[in-house]
Amino acid sequence: MIGCALKSKGSPYYDEISPILTGGASIHLLFIWGPLASLLQNNKEEKTEIDQAST
């Protein structure tokens, strides 16, 4: 996505492409990294609970 944005920066279609790229990046962050961060946080909490129970 970043490469596409950089390549299209000087083109006459940049104003049309820019919102699509921004929307795609936003959706990517929300639907991929949001749940992944939640899973990692839950995994970290579970590991902390197991470590505390074993001591």
C-alpha cells in the first residue's frame, strides 16, 4: 500500500486513489492488528496468572 501511494503521488489520479489507500490501511489496522493485539494481551495475562500460581 505504501509503495502504491508513493508511486502514484505524482500522477493525476492521486486524489482519487488516496482515499482508497487510506481506507484500506485503516481497515487493515482495525481488522488485522486489533484482534491480534487483543489475543496477545490475553495470552500475556494468562501467562502471568500461570506464573503467579506456580510460585
